[in-house]
Amino acid sequence: MRSSTNNALMAAAVMATGITATRVLERAWEEAAGSPAPKNPEAAGVSWGEALLWGAAAGVLAGVAKTVTRKGVSQITSNSD
């Protein structure tokens, strides 16, 4: 069972990783597409394709980042016991 300190560390790490991953994805989108990332699918000028591609990319990146972070923090905290 994880301690409250480990839970807090895990939460902070996952949030920081999520923010960083989103910023990296936004920059990559802007570099590749030459336009701002379509974070709001209801915005004028955002096509279905852009909205779906952004949603898929953001979802996959968030899931991978969360899994890697949780696994890494779990290994670090289990080794420190």
C-alpha cells in the first residue's frame, strides 16, 4: 500500500508530465501544420479531420505519459523503501 507522500508525489508527477506533454504536442502540431492546435473542436475553421486527429494524438500521448510516469515513480518509491 502506498503512503500519502507517495500518492502526492505520484499526483504531482502525473500532472507535471501531462502539462509538459500537452505543450510538446501543441508545438509539434504548430510546426507540422503551420497553424495553432485545434484544442476547441467547435471553433470556426476546425475540420472534422483536424479535430479527430488532435483528439486521438492528445489522448494517446496523455495515456502513454501517464503510464510511463506512474511506472517510473512507482519504481523509484519502491526502491527507496
